[in-house]
Amino acid sequence: MPQIAVQLRHGRDPQSVRTLISAVTTAVVESLSVPAETVRVIVTEIPTTHWANGDVTLAEKAQRAGGQA
């Protein structure tokens, strides 16, 4: 039973996340030749205050840019 974990920054619309789940499931089914029912996809949305690149959080980067990261 394949289990795939995906981490995304918080804020994507539910339909985009649902589309991602379907695409990941299809990719696993096709590449591993397993039934879709056995594929588990776990999506974790991470707040932009808890995700950093180079010691700058995504929230800080967005604030500096005057927009949303």
C-alpha cells in the first residue's frame, strides 16, 4: 500500500488540492501498477509562518514583497 505525503504552504483552494490528490494517485497507479484503492495521499498544509527558505519565512518574504507568498 503506497503512502505519499505532500507538504504545501497553506492557502490553496480545496479544488486545487483535490486535483493534486487525483494526479498523485494516478501517477502512483501507473508507475507501480497498483489499484487506486491502495494508494494513500496525505496532504499537509503548512502555515507560511512555519515554512522558511534561507532563514526567511514565507510570511516574511510576502510582507517584504507587499503581497502574499
